[in-house]
Amino acid sequence: MAKSDKKNPLTAVYISAIVAAVIIVAGCIVYNFLMTSYHGEARRLYIPAGATEQSIADSLKSFDPDFGPDVYKLWNLSGGKPAIARGSYLIEPGDKALQVAKRIKNGRQTPVKITFNNVRTIDQLSEKIAERMDFTADDFTSALDSILPAAGFKKPQYVAAFIPDTYEFYWTASPQKVISTLLDYRNRFWNDERRARAASLGLTPVEVATVASIVEEESAKTDERPTIARLYLNRLDKKMPLQADPTVKFAVGDFALRRITAKHLAVNSPYNTYKVNGLPPGPIRLTDRKTLEQVLDAPKNDYLYMCAREDFSGYHNFARDLDTHNRNAARYRAELNRRGIK
């Protein structure tokens, strides 16, 4: 009789158990690989234009030698393309390698926040924005020249095209895109109602920004800025020279000056409002929207003169007539002399 072909049932059980164990172990390995977490501090990964697969691998390994290589393997296995990967990605504690790999594969960048305030010149603005973006300050200034004149701005007025605030852009946004977005924000601020208020003062929006820039430089005390704004509006109405010290500082290129002397007042410049009547060619700094509103809403007063208080509090003494102003100025000069400020 032929022997039975039946296999030992115990052998089949053993083989099944081994296969199942291998599958479980392999699954755990794959799962752990896919779900590797980042444990460092929140940081940005930058992938520039022209990056190669190798440079992306190097960047990820340099970013984190444990987490980065897993991200690269997953990105590469999923068919990631360097051209699509270009961008800036914020990687935070707890992010999974698979999630990050997918974001890079699809080019889903994390927006970059750009905040600018306390900026005086267009060069300072260009540098501040460029340091957060994938273009240079020169790229930004070149784009300004291609956009702002067509929007009605002369070069000295460029800073009036921007209002300090916090904005978000993708790191790869072009300078043209950034400028257009910022200009749109400024234009939305200058709606019909605000333009009408400016016109009632006999000013254009750029001229309001110019007055506001002088007001901001005159005082860090926001509660007295409306008074200063009205004082300058009064002088403009009376066709008086503004005689604003900040414009002289701008003309000589030194905002750190603590004492304006005859030498400074003699400087020939369209920004020297002691020698030139009316407003200077443009703002002497970027102005906050609050200060723009303070100019538009400046409460009525009949002040024509101002001088820093002799207590150096940062506030000013205001005067309606020259005699009172001269007495205020004499006290301030005496205090400057006493403190040895030249």
C-alpha cells in the first residue's frame, strides 16, 4: 500500500506562526520607519532653486541626522522631484517623517512671516524683507522700479507705498508678488473715505504719509502725536516753513543727532524744511497706519511752534506765538548746555 501524503499538521502550524511573526516584525519595522517623529526644536528646512536629490539628502541629514534620512528615503520612494520640493518648511516637534516627506513632495510650504516697523529708508525695507525670502535686496529694489512708478509713485515717495504690519508669504514668492501684495494692502487702507478726509486737509495720501513720517520722528509719545500733526497742518495752511528738525536729520543722514546746529540748518537739501517751504519730496520713514489716522483726525488747535521739554521727558512744549516759543527754546538750550550735549 502507498504511504500517506498528508503533512504533519504541527509543521504547518509552525510555518504559519513563523510567517506571521516575520510579517508582524516587518510591519513594525515599516510602521516605525514611516512614523519616525522629530524630537528637536522647531526649525525651518530650506530647499533652494536648483537643488538636486543629493543636495536634498544632504540638507535633510544636516537638519537632523536621525530624522532627516528617513524623510529623504520616504520622499525619494514616493517619487519626489527636486524642482517641486523647492521651498521653506517649518518642522516642529512631533512631526512624522511620512508627513514631512509628503509636504516636501507636494511643495506644501509653511508661509514665512515678515514684520517690518521702525524702517526709515527703502534700502532698509529691501534688506529686511530679503533676509526672510529667497531673493536679494537688489532683486527687491529692481522690482520696485518696475512696479511703483506705474502705480503713481516717484522714487522719493516709494516708502509711502508700504504700511508696517506683519505679512505672510511663501519663501519662494517673487519680489514682484511681495510688492504687489504690500501695495494692495496699502491701497485698501486708502479707501474712498480716507482719501476724502485727506482731500479735506488739502493733502494727497502720499502727503499725509509725509506729514505722518515727520510726526513719528518728532515724538515717540503716541499721545501727543495728534497735537504735533495739527501743528504742522496749521503751518502748511499758513504757508509757513515746517522747520521740522527730523527733516534736517534726514537731509544730513544722521537721525542720532541730539542737537541741530547752524551747520545742519545750512544744508542744501529738498528735505531741509528750514530752507525749503512746504513738504519734503516724500516721507522720511515708513509710517504706521495709526499715525496716518492721527494725521487725518488731528484735533483742532492753534499751535505753530514746538520745542522739546527741558526735562527730557520726550514730550514737547507747544506755543501759539514766537515769543513763547523762544522762551521754551531758551530753556531747552540751557539744559543741553548744562548736560554738555553738543
